Amino acid sequence: MRNDPRHIDSMTSWFATKLTNNFPVVGLEDEQGTLLGFASYGTFRAWPAYKYSVEHSIYIHKDHRGKGLGKVLLNALVKAAREQGVHTLIGAIDAANSGSIALHEKNGFSHTGTIKQAAFKFDRWLDLAIYQMILDTPLKPVAG
């Protein structure tokens, strides 16, 4: 299984997109400033009817998994989503990633479906499990 670092050019455009769209990027560092994990969300689908739905991602360095960092990051995203008037947080998770699935289930997300063989990674097809949390925001949604 490969897990190559992302090239700086791809991350520069990634950060620019987050900044342009006012999407949060949350990171956790240790006392020495080493990044332990980060999380963000972004556009779920690029049509106006979906403006209140976002898809989130959480990344924890392999040496720091199982320490509760995912919960801290997920809670920060939920808080930001409420503040920004998001209605639905969507997590698209490799169906074999039992740790991420447990994190989402323990924190109020529901499994809403699985897309079979949606991705090809690590020389194999991956099923994509969809997890969703519906928030009580925005208070006054508008169409379009």
C-alpha cells in the first residue's frame, strides 16, 4: 500500500480553493509543531440546490491514530458547519475503513448507502460508504 506525500503544487491549489469558498481547514499539532492530523470540508455537488451540503475529510497521521484526534477534528467541522449554515455533512469513507466508520457512527452520523467499486486505489476496487449528519441549520434556507 502506497501513501505518498502530496506535492506542494497540489496543496497550494487545494488551500486556495478552501480560502476562496470560505471552507474551514483545521489542523492539530503536537508541542513541537508537527502536524498530527487535519480536516476540512468542501463542495458536495456544484449545483445551487446542494449549497447547504458539504463533504468532509479527516486525515490523521498513521502514527497518531486511535488517540481521539479524529473526534476533535470532526467536532470542529460540525461546529464550523453550524456556524456557516450548513445543513448536511457527508462523509464518503472507504467501506473497509472500520476506524473512520466507528468514529462517524459514535458521533451522530448515519450510514445512508454504499457505492460499490467507486474508486480504484492501492491496486484494488474500493466500495464507498456514505455517512451523513443532518444539522438544524440554516434557520431560513432559500432555494438556488
